[in-house]
Amino acid sequence: MKRLRFLIIAVLILVQQHSWAGQLHVAVASNFASTLEQLAAAFKSEFGHDLIISSGSTGQLFAQIKQGAPFDVYMAADVKRPQLLLDEGLATGLQIYARGQLVLLVNQQAGFNCQSALSSIELKYLSIANPDLAPYGLAAKQYLDNSQLWERLSDQIVMGENVSQAMHMVASGNATAGLVAQSLLVNHQSTADQCHWLVPQDTYKPINQAMVLLKHSKQVHLYNEFMRFIQSKQALDLIRKNGYLVEFES
């Protein structure tokens, strides 16, 4: 009888836990998509909730949200667009979750290295994300402007809609070099003829990445749980491992 009672209680607990499980639809900037997939697995393991992930450029996702896309959460690669949604009454609960880093990835087949790539006459194409859509593209433009290279390299610059596309251009060899997100190099198997150089942070504005809950979402409780999880040591260590700064490290 006691064994039966124990089994009934165990089943009721499992049913109750299942009834609490939910789904949070997250629109995330492409640079953070791989990291979010790892976080999603840990979040589900700990809380039982699923993250449904849609990725794209920060600007593209912002436009989709303005047109009524049914996302619950917006994880941008900047603070500007989440703040705009906040100002317009379309979002709440803004939180900065990471700071990105800009890196130069170079294919050295042309006979130059990271130190000489951007000044070499052999540089054919430099890939960056579109500065109007992607914060990493804006950071790349700021660095090139501050280095007096933007106008000189204007004919060689090719743009992807987001930083993942810019990364693909250089990784595939279609671009000689690329200014991309450090996080994208974490899972990139660099070849012997590739080098990378971390761009000094004082040459571009900080790439603070913020998230918000969209006002039309019915998942306030899940968002609050996810925010608490993002602030946990487990999550911060994973974010840091993926090439980001957290808690405004320098």
C-alpha cells in the first residue's frame, strides 16, 4: 500500500512538472545563436522549459517585431533597439546579457598576416556585417573610421546581412579577411593559413547586447526564470567561454 502511494505521488509530481513546462520563443542576434542553443539545453535541464530560437541580424529581427512577429523575447546585439521598443511601450524588462568583441580573421594565402592585412595592396575583399542592420558591422565601421581605413578600403568591403554571413565569406575564402564576432571563432576550426587578431576595444563603441520581453508575450513568468538563469554562474561561465565579456569585464 505504501509502495502504491509512493508511485501515485511520484506520478503526480511528474505530471505537475510537465504542466509547468513552457516554451519561450526567442529572437536572437546571429552572433549569439550558437551560445543560446547551449544555454537552452542547460535551461531545459534545470527548469524544464524549451527555448524556440529564431536568429537573424539585430535590425532584421527588430523590423519583424515592429511588424508583429510572435516572439516572446528579443536578444539583440545592441542596447539601442531594445531601448526603442521599451520607449515605444512594446517591451519591458531590459537587461544587458553580454558584451561582444570584434576580431579580424585573415586568410594568409596572399602572403600577408593579421598585422599587415588591412594595409596590403593584396587585400581583395574585406567582409563585414551591414552597419545599418548589425551592431558588429557598425563596430567594424567605427574601427575602420578610427583607423582612417574606411574610405581607402571602400572598394574592397563586402557586406553580409548579419555577422554570421560576414564570417562565412571569410571562412569560405570568398573574402580575404573579415571583421567578425569573437564568439564565432570559438567553434570555427581555423586552418594553418588563417590568423586572427582581437581588435582593441577602445577603437569602437562597446557592443553591449541587451534582451527584453515583448509586451504581447504571455510568458512573463518564463522570462523572469530565464533572466535569473542568465545571471547564474553556470550561464555566465558558458557565455564567457563562447567569447563574450560578462559583467562588463575589461
